[in-house]
Amino acid sequence: EAELKAQQEAELKAQQEAELKAQQEAELKAQQEAELKAQNEAQLKAQQEAELKAQQSAELKVQQEAELKAQQSAELKAQQDAQLKAQQEAELKAQQSAELKVQQEAELKAQQSAELKAQQSAELKVQQEAELKAQQEA
């Protein structure tokens, strides 16, 4: 009877130890799985944040390049417009200068022609008066 009781106690003890060991192993496994899951989630979050940051950086770069190109295009147009205006003003000034010169030459020629005509008329009148006087004296 004592042996049977001792045997039963030994079996009960062995069963309890086996159950405790199984429970501890299950808890350890659950803890390791939870830690792995947390680690994987942290890595995924970090990766997503890095990808988002890279995308935003790329979009910003594209935007800045577009703004720079637009600015350069506007500056180039302004420069070309200024050059064209300066060229047109120079051409207009040259044209006006040429027209003024032609006008002044025409006025000078007309003045010289009038002076020559007046001189010739005066000389003709003197000659005619001289001829008339000579005729009257004769």
C-alpha cells in the first residue's frame, strides 16, 4: 500500500512537472512570436517611412527643377524681348536719321536752286537794262 501510494505520488509529480514544462514552453514560444511580430512590424514601418520620404524627396526635386526651368525660360524671354526692343529702337533711330538727312539735303538743294535762279534773274535784269540803255543811247 505504501509502495502504491509512493508510486502514485511519483506519477502525479512527474505529470505536474511535465504540465509545468509544457506551459513554460508554450509561454516562451508565445513571447518569442510576439517579439518577432513586433520586430517585423517595426521594420515594415521603417521601410514604408523611408520609401515615403524618398518619394517626397523625388517629387520635391521634380517640382524645384520645373520651377527653375520656368524661371530660366521667363528670364530668357525677358532678355530676348529687351534685345528685340533695343534693335527695333536702333533701326527706327537710323531710319529717322536717314530721313532727316534726305530732307535736309532736299531743303539745301532747293535753297541753292532758288538762290541760283534769283542770281541769274538779277544778272539777266542788269544785262537787259544795259542793253536797253545802250539802245536808247544809240
